[in-house]
Amino acid sequence: DAGVTQSPTHLIKTRGQHVTLRCSPISGHKSVSWYQQVLGQGPQFIFQYYEKEERGRGNFPDRFSARQFPNYSSELNVNALLLGDSALYLCASSGRRDVAYEQYFGPGTRLTVT
Amino acid sequence: TQLLEQSPQFLSIQEGENLTVYCNSSSVFSSLQWYRQEPGEGPVLLVTVVTGGEVKKLKRLTFQFGDARKDSSLHITAAQPGDTGLYLCAGRLSGTYKYIFGTGTRLKVLA
């Protein structure tokens, strides 16, 4: 079975532009979370979606938005890019709703803003 | 602000040595996960602990969840060069589906 997939793998954008990152969860998983990982740090929570509804949001500006589609895939959008948005963007999917709620990560999208 | 402090940040040891990585917080977690991450890749789930005081073993790796579910440790016995990588702990905040991650421990095992 395929794991979590993300596209594109790498992306270079200019300050002020906008970007869309895509994620497909593990088959059967209904929840997708997005994280930002800056070099040398642990991932920071951005959003979580479950069955197309936003279930959680981290401390990120309104320039960051996301949505989940009926097939449970998800998009993360970032507007008015800043140099500080350069990071590895990770998507995680989960299929369990019990207390364990294990998350499985994709390979990430490396975004560079110049 | 919820924080998850991980220590040490860096560790360089010889093959065959033992080591322990710690993850501490003032927050209570419903569950806690340990991941290993290679450069430029996504974190790979190693284990999930749920019950206070729980101990799980995965070959040479032993994971423990604190009794109060605020801290955890990862112990590696007889480390090998293949254990080299970034180890991350992530705690799921009680009553939420939100995870907070530690800053990571970068381990290097020298042959």
C-alpha cells in the first residue's frame, strides 16, 4: 500500500508569490495534518482536517490556509510568501480516532523562498 | 505555551555504547510518539505510548512513558552506525488532536 504522498518534492518561489502544496493520505485515512519544519527544529503544527472539517489550527498567520477534499486529499496554500516561509512542509495522515491517534508522515515538500 | 523539551540536542557516541534521550513537558499528553527522521525526509514513526508508566521495546530501543504522562525517554542499547539520525518526540495534547514536537536529538554513531 502507498504511504502518504506529497507534491511537489521541491519548490522555489519569490517573495510575495503564492504556493499550493498537495497531500494524499494513506488509503482509508480520513485525517490530514500539516506541519512546517524549519531547518534544525522540530515540526510545528499548522492545520488538521478530518472529513473536510478543520479540527485544529496552530499559531500561523492568515496567509496560511488549507482544505480537504471528498477523497481526503488536502491542499495547503500560502499567500504573500516571506523569506521566513522557507521550510520543509510535512503532511501526516491518521486513520485512528482512539487515544493512540498515530500519525504517518509523507516525505515533505521543500519550499525555498528567494 | 506548550513546550516539549528534548535533551540532549546533539549526541556523538562510539558504536556499542548505550544512550538515553529525554523528552519533558509541563503538559499532560494523551499519547506520545517517537520518530526518526533522515535529512530531507519525513519523520518515520517508531512507537506510540499511551498509558502512564508504559514501557515498549523495539529490538535495541526501549521507550518509556512517565507515570504522569508528561515525559518520556528513549534508550538505545549497543548503538550502531545505522542508528544515526534525528530522533523526535511528539506529544498529543490531552483533549485535543494536536501534537507538539520536541526540538529533536541529533545522534551520530561512529564506527
